[in-house]
Amino acid sequence: MGRTAGMTLLEILLTLGLLGVLLSVALPDLGNWAESARAHAITRSLATQIALARSAAAARQQWVSVCPTVDNLRCGGSWNQGSMVFSDRNGDRRVSQDDVVIRLNGPLPAGETLQWRAFGSRPYLQIEPSGFMRHQSGNFTWCPASRDARFARQLVVNATGRVRVSQDSDGDGIDEDSAGNPLTCL
């Protein structure tokens, strides 16, 4: 009598049990990985917007504005609602006939927040043809929908238009802001 290939019921149950234990251990880390990847994507997107704006200002030899927008024509609203980068010949933060929209960014997913805090409380960024910021520096703080500060990130923009991403300097699992305080998501 020949032997048939296959698994017994006991082998199948043991395999499924082991797979269940491995998944229960791995799933929380998978969720953390996804939140961390999202934080990285947001900060990279913001850094890219600013680099694009600096490059466009230098190439076009004119002001470029980066601002939140709700209608893709003028600055206003919340950074959560979307943003745009555009040449701004007269610096009025409105897309005029001579201006060119360089990049539009859609709204953030529900629950995520993005805040810009700047010197002089300006709710926008303007880049001079030299690539420098127009009398401002500041930071963007992004918080995930979960409000878990372990995944919050801050992008610091200095007066020359260069950016740096927040880091966890003290090893507590939460990045620190530009002043060295832990980021919070309220």
C-alpha cells in the first residue's frame, strides 16, 4: 500500500496555532510601522514642497509662496485642507494672471493635523529669488489621527529655507520640538 502525501489534522491545527501566535505578536508592530511610515511620508512631502519652492524662486527669479488653500487660487484656510506652491510676482499670496501654480497638495486624511508656527505669526511661507525665506522661519508639526505623540513629527524651517526633521534626542520614543520639548498631539 502506497503512502499518500498530506498533513494530518493534528499537524494542520498545530500550524494554525503557531501562525496565530506569530500574528498576535507581529500585528501591533505592523500598525506602528504604518504610522511611522506615514510620518516619514508627510515630512518628506513638506520638505520637497519647500525645496521645490526655493528652486522655483531661484530659477524664475521671483517670489514663490507656499500656503494653505481651500480653493487653489489664494492662500487661506488650514494646512489640513491642502496647500499650494506658486510663483507670486507681487507677493500678494493670490494666484494672479502672471503667476504659475507649481504644485497643489490635497487635504490630509481625516483626523490628521498639520500646523505651521512662524516668526511674526504669518500663516504662509514666501521665498525670495535668492532662495531665502522672506523675514520668517518656523516649523510644521504633524500629528497622526491616533493623536499618539510617538508618531508626531516636526519639520523646522530656518531663515535660509533649509529644513530639518525632528528627532528623538533623549530616547524616550517621542521626538523633541525645535526648543527641545517633547512633541504633543492634543
